[in-house]
Amino acid sequence: MPPFPPYIPPDFTRPDLAAAPPASTEKAPRDGVLPAGFHATSNHPEYVHLGGGRWLLAVESRMDAVLVLEDEGVRVVEPRLVREGERVVMGRAENGEDGIYVHTTGFEPLADASSGDKFGFRSRGTRETPFSRSYDELYDILRHDRDNGSIVWVLGPAVAFDRDSRDAMASLVGAGYCHALLAGNALATHDLEAAFFHTGLGQDIYTQALVPRGHYNHLDVINEVLRHGSLERAMAELGIGDGIIRACLERRVPVVLAGSIRDDGPLPEVITDSGRAQDAMRVHARRATTVIALATQLHAIAVGNMTPGYRVMDDGTVRPVYFYVVDMSEFIADKLANRGSAQARAILTNAQDFMVNLWHNLRG
């Protein structure tokens, strides 16, 4: 059995939904400009009433996009990608009044009637929360999605700062538990620094001892890769045989490196145009069935914003998209929830312990 709850669609025979009008549209006045009063999407399942009781589920709904009505159905698209003349769905009401219904309870399990208390302690996850069950659920989800889904990792450089976590992530890639990797310049740079010098920002990745003049190491690595012209060419010509990026190249796992203002170098494959980087990341976010964002707050928020909360599978079934945030701070989980990614699940621990624990339980 799949490790996720069944999807319960809305009851469109309800009197309020049965009486709902068809959704209205207006043409975009020019490229990238929307008609006033457009409907902005969420990452919940959203339905558009086409008339006659026909409600169409928008595939891949995600936050801050819009719905464009086409002959073959409804397309979800970012505002900057809307073209002049396209029919944009209008309306701000979400309960059917404008022919739009946002369904927020499709994956909710049956209410737990074991306690009728209105007050209780420890009602939300914190650093005091035991995460044993969260880990067990994640193991089941990853085993399922390795062969039946798309597992997207969003990584910060801390994963490469420790020998064991770096080896664990590379092993997970090699074992098929990664279908795309989204990161920044730093993750790739410090993964290669570890391969070249056994350091991360100048510290030995096992002993954490500072290496003399180690602060040059990541700059020397970037320079070497630039000299060879690409990550793949540098790997081959410099004989790099281990690491996260190496494992991705060997498995042909897509790697998207999005640039930032503070990047050193950056490496040749880093996408420095923010619009292009967003487009490249969004390709994999839209395909994801499980996302694990590890030790990277800004990238986690970005990917959370572009990831749907559900997927319509090839057989027509609807399943949830799981979004795990792994960090030592509660801030990032709260931030994601405040930005609309209510489905984000937090595991509060350090990146190194998480990676090693995950690999020990999934290997073999």
C-alpha cells in the first residue's frame, strides 16, 4: 500500500457548489501583465467550474501563480509568463462563489476521537518533540517514491562539511533516492573542496581541525573548475572519484545550482539570472512527490513557494506532495507555514545526524 492517505475530492452536489456560476475569464492586456481582479493560486487542489456542473482540477497548482483557461483545460502559470490575449481566470472568492473552489481538506485523516480535550500540551512540533515517528514515515515514503515518484533534495553546504553526511548523501544518490538536486554555488563548491582537500571552508571534514591557509581551498577549487570549463570535465580530468556532485553526474541526476549575490566564482554551471534559475528549479519542483530541504533556509522557502501540495498521477489518482524541512531552528518551519507551505513537516536536528541516520536505515 502507498504510504500516504487517500484523496477525498469535494462533493460538488452540495447545494452551494451545485449553484456555483461558471468561472469567468479576461484576456491578459499584454505579456506579463494580468487583468485586475485575477485569481492567484495556492498549493492546495483548486477546481474551476466550466459550467454545467463540470469542475476541472488544476494540475500542479502552486502558490502565486494564475489559471489560464485553454481549449484543452486549465493551465497553471506564473504571472511573468502569461502572454497577451491569454484567458486568465478571474475571482478572489475560493468557496465556489466565483466558480473557483480551493479544496484544503482532501488529505485530512479521519478525526482522532481518542481525546475530546480542548486544551493539551505539546500540540505543535518543537525542539523538544521526539521525531521517531517522523523518521519512520519518511523511510516508508522514500522507499515508495524511489521507484514510484520523484524525490527532490534542496541542500545547503553544511551537508558537505562533514565526512559522514557527505558520504551518506552520495550513497543515497547512488541508491536511487534522489531524482533532482537543487542547491546553490556553495554546496557544489564545498563538496568539491572536500574531494580535493578533505576540507570544508578550510576545516578538515572529519576532525574539524583548521588547515593552514585552508581558507584558500574553496577559491582554488572554483578556479580549477573554471579552468576546465565545466563540473563534468573537471571531475574527469582531475580524477575526482567521490562526493555528492560526482554521484549525481554518475547517475545522471539533474543538478540545478541557483546563484546569489554573495557567490564566489561562481562555478560554471551556476545560473546567475534569477528568472532562469527559478524556471530551472520549478521544473523539478512541479514533478516532485517528496521534497527534503536540508540546512538551507532561503532555498527551502523558495522551493516551498513553487512546489504544489499534491500531484495528479498518470493513473488519475491524486496524492500529497511531502515537504520535509530539516534544520536545527524552528524558524524555517514557521516561516514556510507563514508563506503558505502549510504541508511542510519539520525535523529539528542537525544536518549531519539526519543524513547518517537516513542512510543507515535505507541502505540495503
